[in-house]
Amino acid sequence: MSTSSPPTPPSSGPIDEERRFKDITSPCEWVEDYRPGGYHPVVLGDVFNQQYKVIRKLGEGSYSTVWLARDLNGYVALKILVSQISGSTTELRILRHIAEVAPVEGTRYITQLLGEFEHRGPNGVHKCLVFEPMGPSVNSMVEELPQFKPRKQEMKIRYPVWMAKSILKQSLQALIFLHENGIAHGDFQPGNMLFTLNNVNSTPEDLLRQEEDVEAQSISPPVERLDGKQDKWAPPYLCVAQPLVPFTCYTEGFKVKLSDIGGAYFFTDPPKKPVTPRGLRAPELIFTNAFDNTVDVWSFGCIVFELLTGLPLFCLPYSNMVDADDDHLISLTTLLGDLPDELFSRWTRSSLYFTPERNLFNEELGGSVRERNRLF
């Protein structure tokens, strides 16, 4: 019998003060988030709810990991939320509402919820959502198009105009559907628009299964604690996400759907803080926390520019400003013109950058924006 003491479970509070693991440089979720309240440790081959066998990792986010799993009926996407999110989440309430009021139309525009269950693990009880499997996001699929393989220096990576228009039309139709049902997406961005797949259910499992191969960079090197002890809260390795690119439909007639309803909300029950990416936030949201359908509409306008040019409308470089919103607002006024008086009057830090006549006098900030404009 070993006389060494068992490892101490990680705190469920802030982890800045408690680092347990050796660094992992593989493009995966942060290993320190495997702790009570955090991610559930998953390894390839795990079975959930006595029916879903995990065969591939599709992605990860701040509050979940997503896996391709197989059951008797075919393949599904299994979204495993961190355990600190329990019970009936807003995402789940909205998905249930869509299934109730518009079951057919909802499956056309929104990734379809097929089921739900809870799973108890070492880090707590995790809500698990079962979705139809989908392909890569609009944000990443552009780099997988054949015309950009191999990628050459100075090559401008952007969707062909016909593809960009179709993506925009379909995503706008999805927004209209949500808004007509009293729902805002709240995190409308290319990363939450997913391509549909070709008939993946007819694909043999061995063509979809992810290998446990460090050399092939499909998984990380072993997860190791700094103190050399074993850790039951983290998996033995992390999986590198492998979206289903080879099985994605991107030719004429392709379809995209909105996903990740985690930031969505009913108009009658808005959140307290935005999750919209900073560069896609409307000025009203910055100043007044005005949560309504206009949050999505502004984001859509920014995405029109992004998909047609291959560049974000508001490119926000690193800055040492105390308030990170300032850089966005400076870029916004430089590209689109002066803010309305009502909004500008709410910008308490504007005097750091503008004269009373609203002329930008901070040349360091103005230079970064002018350099951005020069690209066009």
C-alpha cells in the first residue's frame, strides 16, 4: 500500500492562485479548467447515458466541450457543459421553446436538439445536450476550401461572393425566425454558423474515429501534474478538435444553421452582461446595455463586411487603454462617422481622445485606426 498522500482536489473558485499542471501547448481547452465546477474529463471511447460512444472531438468553448458520438441510430454531437452550469439553462429553455412553437421551421434554421441528460463525474453533475452533427463553422471553413489548398503567401482568404451571399441570406433568415419568436441570439458571429454535412450516417465509424496519436497531433502529450501525483479531475490527455471537414457540404445548395444558443435570450428576459464579441457590439450595447433584437442586427451588418472582404470591419489591436471599449469606439467613429450626441455624451472617457469639437487628438490611437483604413 502506498504511503503517499492523495492529491488535493482543486478549488472550485478562481484558479489564478492554484496551478496544478505542466503546460500543454496543443490547441485544446485550458487544462486547469478540469476541476470541480469545470469540464468533465472525456477520453475517446467513453460511453454516456449507456448509449453514446465518443469517437471524435468536434470542438470546445468556455463552457463546454463537443464530441462526435455514435448510438444505434447514427451519429450525434454531444455537448457536455461544465458542471457549474446545471439545471435548466437558458439555452435549453430556448431550444425547448423552439421545438414546441416551431418544430419544423426550427430545424431548418437552428441546430436540432435531439435529447438531453445529466452525467455525474469527478467534477460534478454535467448537463449534456445531444444535437445533430454539423460541420465546421463559417469562421473556419473558409480556410478549408479547395482553392486555398495549399495556402500561398499573400493569398487573400475569403469566401467567393456567391458563397458569402448565401451564408448571409441563410443566417439572416435564421435571425428573422428567432426574432419573430421573441428570441435574440446574443452571440451572432461566423463562429456560431455551422455548415451542414453530407449523409454522414452512411459513413463507416473507422473513417470518423479520432486516433489516440500524439505524433499525429490528434491528442496532446500526457496531462501531468506539477507535483507528480495522479489527478482524477482531469483526463490523461486532451483531444485536439477535428471538425468534420471532409464530410461537409460546401458546393452549390449548401446549408448553414445557427448554433450555440448559450448566449441567446428572450426579449422579455435579457441578460445582465453581453457575450457578443467586442468588435461586433453595437454602440448602444456598450453604453446602455440595451439588449433587444438590434444587438443581432448590428452584428449582422458587421458580418456582411467581414464575409465579403475577408477582414473584420472593426479590427481591434492590443492596446494599453484602461477601458478596452475605447479602442472599439474610436475605430467605429473613424470608419462610420461621429456618434449621435446622445451616445457620445455617455462616453465619459471621450475627453482622453477627442477635443470639445470632437477632433481626435491622441495620435497614437489615431495612427492605429488610420493604418487599418489604409488596407481598403
